[in-house]
Amino acid sequence: MWVADTEFPAPKPILAALQKTVDHGVFGYELPTPALKETVAARMDKLYKWKVKPESVVATTGIVSGFNIAARIACSPKKGVLMQTPVYNEFHEIKNNAGVAQLNAPLIKRVVGNIISYEIDWDIFEKQVKKVGMFLLCNPHNPLGIVFSRKDLLKMAELCIKNNVLIVSDEIHSEVLLADNSFTPLAKLSAEIAKHTITLVSPSKTFNIAGLFCGFAIIPNEELRKRFELEVSHLTMYVSSMGLIASQAAFSGKCDGWLKEMNRYLTGNRDFMVDYITKYMPNVRTTIPVATYLGWLDFTQTAVKDDPFNFFLNNAKVAFSDGKIFGKEGEGHVRINFGTSRALLKQGLDKIRNTLDSQ
Ligand SMILES: Cc1ncc(COP(=O)(O)O)c(C=O)c1O
């Protein structure tokens, strides 16, 4: 229940597109076609009425590559990258990968009963944003499952622009929406924000094709895009043909019925998980994610608060992601991946409940 991909086979139109290529049998070099860039732009229009020019789309070997490249452009050892912790572990690697400083603006945790939620600490954000070259937003947020409100997005963007800070918006989970939640890309909010933003999107989480390593940076600002593309070419980071082919099929619209069904199933899993924890493990606190298939469990009120990750790995044979890899705020927490069958989710939860009870 750890690494963030699901256990659902990719939808048939993607498998068929890949199969057709396999049958063709020629796997020569490929570049992203104009048709693919048009497909990405058309998807933004279809989902959000966000008008993106196809030439603003740059293919990358994934979202992690995308934000590391952005950090190389916008940051320096002194002007670092700002992030809202606890946050996706790869964000924490940028400082080493790109040799830049990391600054955090930890989110504030609120507790009601056994339900936890997080919100922005504006004082800290405002203080930290003055010292960085880039703000890396995770929206929807991994591991907290938050979709930031329009009001919050506008305020974050305004502070970044005021301080001449590049905004990089990692929106990899934007189509994994639970219940009736909706999503708006940050860059759609205004032309001014779009000019200062690199938006990173990908079909990889949504359609379970992460291992094909293909993502897209949407960069309306031409000067910024040229710098980004130059860095991509310096690093010779070209996307494999299978990744390009799968992405074209994924974003074509042919998989949207499958996606609707997956999101409905995941919503059921989320509700099952939150109910189970509230009923049988009331000392364990949980988020109620509105997006992603990731839950965030807080064991700080239990006997295993010091190291729940190793405790459950060793005693329950259940592997979560250790909360500490998302930042020091994650101590005593784990991330749970519920992108699996209800039966397996129940089995995992039963195991942690029984192991906790035996403490
Ligand atoms: C927020 C976020 N960004 C990026 C990634 C990985 O992206 P990629 O595999 O395209 O590099 C993940 C994977 O878990 C993620 O959760």
C-alpha cells in the first residue's frame, strides 16, 4: 500500500494503441507529434475550458523530471525552492538533484474528532516566498489529498508574482477526483498567472501508465519555454515512443468512461477506509482526501507513534509509505495507497487493526 500507482489495468484504448505499435514491430526514435500536443491542449480545453496553445506543450520524461528542470532554470544555491510540507518525497530530492536550497512553508494541521485537515499558514508562506526562485505547488496535494480553493490559489500566485518567483504547479493527480469534486488548473486563473507558471500534467496516475514515463509541461511564456526546452535538450531527456503513444490514447477522450468508473470505485474505497478507521481505530486520525488514491494516517495518539511505518511493516506485513519521507511533519504518520481492490484494502486495514489491538 505504498508506491503511488494503482492496481487497475490501464484502459483498453491505451492497451490497443500500444498493441498496435507492438504489432507494427518498428520501435525507432519518435518525437512528440503536433497531433499529440494538440491532444494535450484539447484535453485542457475539454476538462477546464483552459485555452492552451499546442506549441506551449513540452513533452518530458515525467513530472519529476519536469520540476527538476524547472529548478535548474529558476533556482540557485541561494534562491531555492519553496514547498508546502508534508509533501511528495521527490520534492525533497530537488535540493540534491539540482543543488539548490529548499525552503518549507509547512501546512497547519487541524483536528476534529479523528479527522485531520490542513490549511495554508499565510504568515510563513509570505515570509518564505521572498527568499526563493521557485514555488513548487502540489495540487492536488500528495499525500494530503487536498484540492486548493480558487481563493488560496489566487493568493499564492499573487505572492509569487509580487516576489518574482516562478510557479511550478504539479497537477499530476488532477483527474483523480473523488466524489463530485472539481479541479481548476492554477494557470487558468489569469493570463498574468499563466505567464509566470509551468503547469505539469500527465496521464500517468490517472490511467496507471506511470512506468511509461511521459508527462507534459505547459509553458505559455515563450521565453521561459525556450529555457526549459534548452535544458531538456542539454540533458537529452527524450520520451520513449511507447510513452508518447500511450499518452495520446489516454488523453484522447476514449478512456473517460473508464476514468469515471475508477473515480467512483476509489471514492467508495476512501469512504470505506475513513469509516473503518473511525469505527474500529478511533485513536488513529485520518484525512478525507478529495483527490488522489492516497490517505494520510496519523498514529501520534497511539502506542506506535514513534515509528508506525516499521511497526506495521514488521508486525502486520503491511507496507505503507513512511510519513517522514514527506517532511518532518510526517513523523508518526504514514501514507496509505487505497488504489486497489476493496477486498485487499479491507485485508490491509484488518491487519493493522489486529496488530494495533494486540499492543
Ligand atoms: C505529486 C506527484 N508528482 C509527480 C509524481 C511522479 O511523476 P512522474 O512519474 O511523472 O515523474 C508523483 C508520483 O507519485 C506524484 O505524486
